[in-house]
Amino acid sequence: MPTLSKQQTKIIATAIKNQRPEIKATRVWLGLVAEFSIGRVDGNKINFTRSDYQQWRELLISSCGFDPTTTELTGNRTEVSRITHQEKWAPESELKKQLSVTALGGDLITTQGRCAVIPQVDYRVNKAYLKPQDYNACLVVENFEAFVFIHQFNLPTLGHVLVLYRGHDLTARSVNEFLADASDTPIIGFTDPDPAGLGILNDWPWLSHALIPKLTDLKNFTDIPSLHDRFISQLRKRPNLREECADKPQAYRDYANWILNAGFAGSQEWLCSHGVGLEVAGF
């Protein structure tokens, strides 16, 4: 028996549930009717009887291991594997639920338990197992290496903090979803000291504070390296940054204006390697 694809299985299951006497003769349906000889093509329609739908139902049960009249393919691969051997048909991805986290100032606490944190270890935790309310604040870090080495930064006293790697694509969406439910827990953003970093902070709707380098420390570097080409490229994409920051609290506004006035573009990694002092600014 030919192996049914996920797309074929889905349209067959939908048709079985709807029990319509005729459906549109799509390319996929024409291929199925030709392959299994169930149903009759009539112009741009395909006619099905109750008996035909029973045959389709028996076909799905025998080839895929599930009955669409009693079962929905829901959940992750492990959950779907209880219904069918086609685990890749799972509609949910565990990767979308996982966050890269660590903690500062105390244990990593989840609903599954707690553990002492080992620096430079990336803990992957289902977002459903984390509660922002178990911490004094959440710290979201832009770059992965800065996240991994967060314990090595010259940090201010932050209390017991859940640290999250912002990530990209699927992970970034998971972080956004998690922080959207953080209620009254302070959310601190930490990004590169450059126009793109300012833009990221300005774009995060749930942000309450920003972790920024102390300007006095930055100004003490007589040979501070600025990636000028990076600065120009980033500012071209966010030409209104100064206006975007105009209504921010004074400390953050001073930081943003220094970057824009100095034409500065640096990195979190440089801040770490040079021990630049950091401070929390209201946002």
C-alpha cells in the first residue's frame, strides 16, 4: 500500500468528518482517487458515498494507525506517536516551547524543582515550567555568548534574576510569549551598545528597565574601539532613533545620545572582556 503523506491524510480526515456528497477535484484528490479507486470523478467534482467515506476511514486506520472520527492529531511527536507511527505529523514543536535560561543571585527555579546554577551552562526549560514571579526580575540578553558568560560581566546588584537568551525565530517568539505573561515582574533588556541594540530595546513592548554600560566607564577608555561601518549601516535602518529615545528616562536617554553622538557601535562581548561596569536604567 502506498504511504500517505501528511497533506493527503489531512484532507482525507477532513472529508470524512464533513461527509459531503461531492468535493472539488483538486490535484491531490484526483491522485488519491486514481491510486485507491474510491470515489467517482465527475468533471471538476468528485462524488463520494457513505460507503466511500467508510473505505477512506479504514484506509487511514490501516495505513496510519488512527481513526479521524474519534482522534485528533494534537500535541508533540511523543504524544502523536501514541496515535500513529508518523511522529513527524505532530502539529506542535517542543523546540518552540523551550527557553535557554540561567539564573543570577540564586537557584534556577522551575515548577519541576530547583537547582544550583553552574556558570556557563545553558539550561533548556519548557516555558510552561517557569514562573517570572519566582524571581526578582527577568533579564533578557541579546547575544548567545553574552548570555553564556553573563556571570562574568561587571554587573550591579540585581537580586535573584532569571536570565533568558533572546534567541532568533522560534526561540525569540517563545521568549516574547513567556514575557507577555510576566505581569508585575520587572523585565530588564541587555543588548549591544550600538544603534541596533537601542532599536531592539525600543521594540520590546514588555521592557521595564535596561542594563546599560556606565558612561563614566566608557569615557575612561581613550582608545575605545568603535565599529564605524556597523554604526552607519545600523543607523541607516533606524534613522529616527534619537526621537524614539526622547521620552525615555534621563539615564537611558543619556546613554542613547552618547552612542548616537559618538557614532559608537560596540558589542556585549567587548563590555564583558574589558570589565565595563553596568547599571540598570529605567525604561
